[in-house]
Amino acid sequence: MAGAFEHPFAVYLRAAMIPHIWCSGCGNGVILNAFIHALDELRMDLDKFVVVSGIGCIGRTAGYTNVDSFHTTHGRAIPFATGVKLAKPELEVVVISGDGDLFAIGGNHFIHAARRNIGIKVICANNFNYGMTGGQVGPTTPLEALTTTTPYGNVEHPFNLVHLATASGATYVARWTTLHVRMLTMSIKKLLQRKGFSFIEVVSPCPEIYGRRNNMRTGLEMMEWFRKASVIANFSDPAKAEITPEKIVVGEFVDIEKPTYEQLLYGKIAKIVKKE
Amino acid sequence: MGGDKAVLTGVHFMSGDIACAEGAIAAGCRFFAGYPITPATEIAEHMAARMPEVGGIYIQMEDEIASIAAVIGASYAGLKAMTATSGPGFSLMQENIGLAVMTEAPCVIVDVMRGGPSTGQPTLPGQQDVMQVKWGSHGDYEIIALAPSSVQEMFDFTVEAFNLAETYRVPTFVMADEIVAHMWERVVIPPPENIRIVNRKKPSVSRDDYMPFMPDDDLVPPMACFGEGYRFHATGLTHDERGYPRTQDSEVQTRLVQRLCDKIRKNADKIVRVEEVMLDDADVVVVAYGIVARSALSAVRRAREQGVKAGLLRLITLWPFPGKHVAKAAEKAKAIIVPEMNCGQIVREVERAAKTTPAYHVPKLGENPHTPMEIFAAIRRHG
Amino acid sequence: MRIEIRFAGFGGQGIIKSGIMTAMAACIYGGKHAVQTQSYGPESRGGACKSEVVISYSEIDFPKITEPDILVLMSQHAYNEYAEDVKKGGTIILDPDMIPNEKKLEGVKIFRVPATRIAEELGRTIVANVVMLGALTAITGVVDKEALKEAIKANVPKGTEELNLKAFERGYEYGKKLVEG
Ligand SMILES: Cc1ncc(C[n+]2csc(CCOP(=O)(O)OP(=O)(O)O)c2C)c(N)n1
Ligand code: SF4
Ligand SMILES: [Mg+2]
């Protein structure tokens, strides 16, 4: 970052917080990069933009993005973001967090925010495990996968996040891997332009912690897996958006409109205030 | 926002829960997130009706963890925000209360105490969370907690709680109980110009010079809010004055945590409030708070009528603990009586402050607080 | 002077509201001090239910009741539970149709007001509690009649004021007859 000339994206990053904490080969940098590209292409007003994260490797993203940002407790990014969005609906509020943060400890908040259609945007880095704490099983870990807490192979059925988001009422739902950088950037741009609760799952390599235990020692090997397994199927039936070690269906699955919570609430308030 | 509708100036007959909600609105609260729980539910219900009238936000979240998280979010977005709960929900909030302390988010949390542990006696009073409010979250910290004894104080202290929260950027607690919350009494709501309102300090420097956790002399940093162009970062991790994580730096941890404690400790003389009744010559001092203080007052009066030199030290601020006041009262006294609706909590602090003067705890659990006779008997026994 | 009143019956009889209206009458419209407390929760939703009022010329410290001067009882269960709590020389006002079995009580003034029946005659059993308030006012004089009428107007649903005031008057007349009787 440092040097005689300023990187065109320097404005989006907190230089003093870099170098980041992520391992080499980690997908989190790819996600951050795609996110910043989307911000740049959309010329978003950075003074009206808030990034919220929970706890986990990907949770450090809030600190790296040079906008108003908040790093909450583990699992609570969505309810915090809900408070921000309702208090100041003119702000664009984006939650970037991990599979464990958003779907284990914070799972209840996710489904309720989606149900209410709060106009916050959620990007989940799904690395199939708890990276930050050293690679334990999580809610998206595939059956039979090895983690530090499933040393004999995972016996828990994982969540399919596309199913979960769709069933909970999200108005925009997509899944990409970090291999699909351009599509991912395009998708984040869409996410930022939607009004309602919007969700992107980014399947992301964690070679250091997850890959290592599952015969994929490097980021490259994990990307190779994504290349082999992924199938693009835009706007196919979300119910068929499978995700297994053999097949990862990616694409956009839902893009609908319905009134957001804040539209309905502020509409009511306007009427009540007028009546008084 | 709100205009005339915000302060219901006049004489009312209302319940403690409603008075609390009205106090919040009068103080400028425009965001309430909560989850129903007896005996605090009426605060949420009243807020649901009143918030839209003043242009404020009411949301019922999916649980108490979400409620406090949303409150912190709204506070950072610039609104005065509050939640209300009782024991079980209060326990769920504890982790994020620590987050509010660490990120210095001004907010008000009302705990209408009921009988515990666990689900306990939902419709009956207790004073069993008075230590949890001080120590319930992890780590080292200081908060402010007030204990109302009447419906009027449910109004007044909620206003005060917002003022303290905004002044010190600290979560501030109204520690009520089922009786005070459900009791109906006369409440006088003053005209808006007679209600003191404090708002958080705003930064006076430019974005480039702004450091979100750089304190002023009073140890409290001015607070920018989201969307004001400062583009700042806040985190529950140990952070430096810029708000940047410093998870490996002992010096930063020491500086930050010490300041978070000191901004309350060093301002304690300004924060602490007590009510002193006939303490000047008291041989027996009753230390009480909340609903029990009313029985204690009655008992002290009865004792005086019978020639016993009794006095009352009512704790209005539970935390920071009015240790100096206890010490002063203890100097001349032979005995201190501490009636509480628990098995012995604040009495430990009283003992610490009273040094050699013995403190006798009078516990009471269940439906009713101590009757004046029960406290009077304790005064007689130890006086 | 400190007067303690307990209203008791079952949920849905307007017991809690009776206490609130009495206390409000004494305090907001009657210039005295008053506080109302209640048994609350699942109990006030159909089961046993009580509402307590303390009225005083001076500030009220202890807000709960220790020995009621006046009991207003509207169910057998309430009677069984509380009748013996009343202070010596105190007053019990009860609805005899709701309380078929009375015990022998010494040194207590007992007034039987068929409030539920009177309310039925007015077409709405729901106003039985207000009939009782009328009787309470006439029999004990603890609150001013006009003050209580103001409190009723402030507390009953809009559109039912007339019915409630009528119920109050009927109770008042009935109570007056009992005292004079
Ligand atoms: C209440 C609480 N429980 C546990 C932890 C420890 N913890 C920190 S990060 C984490 C898991 C993070 O996993 P994920 O959200 O998938 O993020 P990743 O590190 O994989 O990016 C856990 C359990 C915590 N910080 N707080
Ligand atoms: S542990 Fe995994 S997710 Fe975390 S930084 Fe390393 S590679 Fe990335
Ligand atoms: Mg993960």
C-alpha cells in the first residue's frame, strides 16, 4: 500500500490496518476485493455506508473497509445492523461475516431479519468451518469432512444456505465461489442496489485450516475443487441448488421485490404522526 | 422529532412501567428494541404505542440478545436507544452489554427484577440482579445503575439514566422491581423546559483528525455517529484511540480498560446519589434501595417515635456504589441493617465500606417486600 | 390516617381496574395520597385476582397492605382466602350471589351488595365492579363520590361512560340503603 503513488482503491481501505490477518491462499481477500470493486463501480457514497461484521476471520473485513464500520460480538452482526438500518434508513448497511457467525450462533437472527425483510445486505464467506478458532465443525461442514472436532468424519447434515435464505424470505439470493470473481462482483453490485434483505453466499477456500485436513493443502487445490465441482445455473430452482463435495451449484437464484420492513414501518409512522 | 407529543406535561396516575416508558420518551429516546417478559412487558407495549407518535422506532426482536444488539446499533446510528427486560432476558444480554461498555455506546437498559434463579417467580418482585448488573458481563468494567422506589422515580430516573449514558458513554441501568413497575401512583411530568436533557458530545475536528476513542479530560471521547462522514471503525476487540484492534498490546489493553473504569470511578462523586434521612445522630442505620427503601423509611420513623435513634441511607445509585456515604454513616453508628429482596448481595458492599461497624442482612423473598414491622424488629434487635 | 382496601375476585371481573379507579379518585381527584398494587400475571387472567389500594393524607411509604380496613370481595375463593384478614372493626363488602358460603366473623361490619345481579339488570355483568365501587363509596366514604365518578370516566372504554355511571349510581343507592337500613 505504501509508496509514492496511491493505489486507486486506497480510498476504500484503512491502510493502517493492513497487512490483514488472513493466511495466504485464503479466499477472504478475494471477497474483499470483489466488494471494493463493486463499491467503486457503483460510485457508492462512502459517507452513507456502513459495514458490520461478526467475529471470525472474515469478520475482520469491517475494520479493513474505510467506511463507518463496526465489529460486533460473535453472531450479532445482523441485529446490530438492524438497529442501524432502522435508526437511519438512508444508510446502506452491509453485513460481511462467516458461516459460523451467521448460521450457528447467529442463525436465528438471520432467519428473522430475512423474514422481516429488513433492507440490510448480507455476504457470507462460507469456508465450511470455523477458521478463526482453528478449524472446528460448523453448520455448513459437509458430511464426513474432517475438522478438529470431527476427527472421525462429520456426522452432522449441513445447512444449504441458499435454501435457508430463500425459505426465510430473502429477496435476493445468490451463491458464488471465489473462483467466480467477475460474477461475484456483478452480484454484489446487484445486492447493493436491491432494497430488501439480500444475501450472497461466497464459497471460500480456507486451505490453512480446512483444506489441509481434507486433502487440499493449498488455496490452489481448493480452487481446483471449486472449478471441478461448480455448475452455473442462474435462476434455476433454488431448491435444486445443491452443495456437496461433488457438486456446487452457483448462480443467482432469487431476485424479487416486496416491501421492506423500514418502508412499512416508516409508512406507518408517517401516518400516525400526521394524525396526531 | 416528537414535538408536543413527546412530553406529557401534567399530573397523571400511571404504572411504573408506563412512567418508565414516558421518561424515556421525554429524555429523547427514539429507539426501543425488546422482547416480551413479565414484569417488563408493559414498557414494550407502551413504547409500541407511543414511539410512532413521536417519530421513533419500536421493534420486537427475536430475543434479548438481538434487542441489545439493535439498541447498540441504533445508538451508533445516532438515536437515544433503550431496551427493557427482566432476569432471564437480562442474562441473555450480558455479552453485548460488555460490547456496549467496550465500544462506549450510550444506551439505557431497564431490568424489572423478578424472583429467580431461572424462570423463578415471573410475577413476583426481587432484587436479585443487583450484582449481575455490575459483574454480569465478562471482563473488567464499570457501569451506572439506578434504583427507583416509586412510580415518579421510574419516570425521573429513566430520564436521568439517559443523561448519564450520554454524558459518560456507558450503558446505564434502571434496576426496578415488579412492585415499582406494576404499582400505580401519581406522577408529575414537568414541562419540557424543566426537564434536563443531556446529549452526547460530538467531535469538533475534521474526519482526518478524528480519533473515535481519544478521550477528553473527563475521560469520555466525543462520539461521531454513522453517516456523519467520519468513516470510523469501532470494535469489541481491544482497540487504540483510532479504534483499530490491538489484540497483542498490553499497554493498549491497560490504557483502554483502565480508562473505561476510571471514567466512571473518577467521576463517581458527580454520579452517585443517595437519600439521607435522620442520619446525623443515628445509632442504627438502615441501608436500603428500591421498593424496600419505602418499608425501611416507615420502620425508621416508627423507631424514632419510640426513641430509637435510627436513620435511613437510601441508595439511589447502586453502581458506582455509594461507599463514601456508607462509610460516613457507619462512623457513628453501632449497627447497619441491610434489608434486601435477595439472600445477601448489596450487603457485601456495605460491609466493605462500613469497615468495623457490623452490617446485618435481612433477606426477604417472594411476593412482598419486608413489612415496616420486620425492619423495625431488626432495628430493635441490633440497635 | 392510612386506609387499606383490598379488592379480590377472579380475572375478568375488573378487580384491577377497581383498585386503579379508587386510588386515582383519591389521589388525582381527591387531593390525597394513594397507591395501587396488584397480584399480577397468569393469576389476573381468569384465576384468583386481587388489587390493593392504600389511601393516606400523608405520603405513603410502604405501598402494600398489611391489615386491610376494607375488603371488597367478589368470589367465593377470594372470600375464603381473605375474609379473615380484615382488621378488627373493619368492613367487608361482598357479592352474596358469588359467595354462597359465609363463615362466622366477629367484630366485622358486613355489607351484602348483589352487584353482579344489579349489573345483569343493567344489561352488562361486566359493570358489576363499578356497582361495587358505588356501594363502597356510599358505605365507607373513603373516596369522594364526584372524584370516583371522574376516575370512572377516565378509565372505562369510550362510549360506555353512561352505562358505568349508571352502574355506579345503582351501587351507591344500594349501599346507602344498607347503611341507613
Ligand atoms: C460467544 C462466543 N463464542 C465463541 C467465540 C469464539 N469464536 C471466534 S470466531 C468463531 C468462529 C468463526 O467462524 P466463522 O464465522 O465461520 O468465521 P471464519 O473464522 O471461518 O471466517 C468462534 C467460535 C466467540 N468469539 N464468542
Ligand atoms: S484460517 Fe482459513 S479463513 Fe482464516 S484466514 Fe486462514 S485461510 Fe482464511
Ligand atoms: Mg467459517
